[in-house]
Amino acid sequence: MTVHMTSPGEFLTSLPYQIGFYPHRSLVVVMTRDKTVILVARMDVPEHPVHADRALDAGCADLQRQIGAGNLDGAHLALFDDSLLGLAALVRVGDRLAESGVTLGLAALVSDGMFRLLGAPDGNWDTLPRPEDCAIVAELVAQGRSVAPDRDAAIACLAPCRPPTTAGTELTARECSVPVHAIGEWRALLALVPPDEPDPWQPSPATAIRLSRSLLDRDFRDAMVAGLVPGTLPDSELVEPAATRAARILAPLHDELDRHRTARRHVEGGEQPPWHGPDLQRARLREVLERILTVARLAPAPIAAGPYAVAAILAGRLGEGLVCTGAIEHALEADPDHVLANIMADMVAAGHVPGRPPGTVVQDSGAA
């Protein structure tokens, strides 16, 4: 997303929509390349000076890895906190970014609907513009972005919404351990409606259970992940016949995405129409992500961990950092021993985003 910053206030008002919630006690860092937003990252302001150095060094090290991987050349910093420790964190992160050769742009303090630009001649506090008056916010809302009151509320939007369990409807030990194919259910999930039309797809709890049980087959799950998020697994590691089954299920989606790529190559001159190219491809994959999350939220534990894990990888590739980490958390709540979810939790703790190829940065990505 190219930043058309008509005013610093408008840009600051848009940040909650870029990370998915209103940040509190947070330092938000917007990394750019050629004035295009590539990464939006959020750091917690340390609660105590004793822990500040270690936490900030870890956050800066991750940002420096992203700078090298994505050839990032600019940064804007916004502190959503009014403590001295928060201000010290902003200065320290800014210094580390400057040492990495990044050009620092806007640096601002944000508190109670007001903002102040650091280094401005007057140093006055100004009122943030309303979201409905901001063009950047309108663009983000058109892309399907929304904002929650805080991180916990945003994560709660991914929480299970299963119907009440009644006698005789509990999962049996067999249903928790024996996979099914669910080919028809997967084809229905991936049969997307035309763009800009309401999505009528709403699976029943029974359908969600069958889709989740299909992911108990690790060979099939890995093949679906490899097809939805190319580059996560080499073809040589995929196992037959699960790989062929997944390829056939995903073929219509791949054909649609290929048609959009071909159409984009044939458009000559001028601005690309909105129904061509990567914008639509990302939008279609986001629709798939939303449907897989719907399955995960309907499915009972422990089998809900499977669709949550697949959703986390797809969200990571799409740059939906909050959704990625939230899906991992819910996968581990459903099944604390889920191997893939635990591996992804370790990746996040080490500063890596599941679904993102090593050494790359996904444009317009967020980390929360």
C-alpha cells in the first residue's frame, strides 16, 4: 500500500486499522520502501526499566532482519503511550534504525485523541482527525480492514463460536484421531463467489467437524498448506496419494488466480484495473482465510487446532500478523500438544512469521 500522507494526523489515525486494534502502551513502527508500506510492527512499551533493554534489543534485532530482507529504506514511529519509559523506547528504536541506514520520517506521540510531532518547531498537541474524514482509512476499510478496541478484543474475534454440546454430540475418541477425506466439503469451501458479492457460505457444525478431521491426516494437511502457501514445503516432501488429492481440490482456485495473473499481464499502460493482479489475488486468498477461520471457530477441541494452524500459515503469508499469532494461540488452546502449532509458536517467539519464506518481507504486512 502506497502511503499518500495528506497530513501526519491522517496517517496516525490510520495506524489502528493497519494493525487491527487500537494500540495501548505501544510503539508502532511503519517500515517503508520507496514510500510504500512494507511492514507495520508493534512493540509493547516495557513496564519496568529492568526489562527495557532486553525487550527493546530483541525488537530492534527483528526489525533489522526485516530491513535487510526487504531492502527497507524508511521508517515512521508512533508512540501510543505517555510515559517517560515509552519516550525512551521511541528514541532508542529510532537510533537503532538510523544506525541501520534507514531514513526516519515522522516521529509522534499519540495520547487521548491528540498527537504531537517530535522535532516540530511549535511542539504543540493537535487533535487527531476522525477516521471517517481520512482517505487512508477509507481505503483500508474498503480492503476489509476493521479495528478492535485492543489486542485482546481482536484476538477474541478469532475465538471459538461452537454451538452448545449436548448429550450424544460429543466427539468420540475415533473422531478425534481418525481422519476423513471431506473432498466435497473442501471443494465447497474453495468455491468462492464473484468479487464484491456477499459470501453465502456458512458451514454446519457437522461440515466443520469433517473439514477439521481431514486435517488430522498430516500428509493431506501439509499438501494443502503447500498448495495454498507456495514455498512452505518442497514438492519432494509431499506424500502420495494425499498430495494428488490436495492438488485436485485446489485446482479450481489455482486456475482462477492464474487467470488474474494472465489478465494483468495483458493490460497495457495506465493504472491497473482493480479486478486484476495481486490486489484481487490477495483478496481471494483472504476470503479463503476467512472461511478456514470459520471452520476453526465452529469445530470442537481438539480437532479445531488443525484449521487454526492452516489459517495461521496463510495469514502469515498474507501479512496478517495479528490473525497469524491469534490463530496459533487458539490452536494451542484447542490442543496444547499440536505439533505444528507449537512449531509456529516457537517461530514467532524467535521473530519469524509462519508462511513467510525465509529472507523475505511481505508487502503491507503487520506484526502485533
